[in-house]
Amino acid sequence: MLVAKRKGRLISYVGYTINLSKRLNLHNQSKAAKFTRGSNWKIVYKEIHKSKSKALKAEYKLKKNYLLRKKIKQKYLNG
């Protein structure tokens, strides 16, 4: 999960990738998903899975779990 500040609020982005550092650079250079353009993103949470199928299932669950994303963002804010 990536986190950035936008208009004074902390926003998050969840996605699947094989190369995390490359994907983060693309987001920070505004060359990735439209939603992520214009923000300075930081990695705050990641999971590693043995198959793409398992990774996509985990991504889906995290995207749907607002409370978990909120908890991760709060942990990021507090240090």
C-alpha cells in the first residue's frame, strides 16, 4: 500500500506489481495510474505472495477493507 498527502489528507493506493521499486518510481514520476499522478508516494505496507492469483486476492481484500487501510495509515502517521 502506498500513502501520500493530498489537499491536507492522507490518501492510499493499493495495487499489484512484480517490481515494487519500479512501480513506485512510475507513480512518483506521474507515469502510472491516473489517480496517483502529482503525489509523492511512500510504501507503508506490502505483502509477498507465491502466485499472481493469491496476490490479486489479497489486493482485493485490502482494497475492500477500509478499516485495515485506515489502521495502516494511522500507524504511518504515528511513526
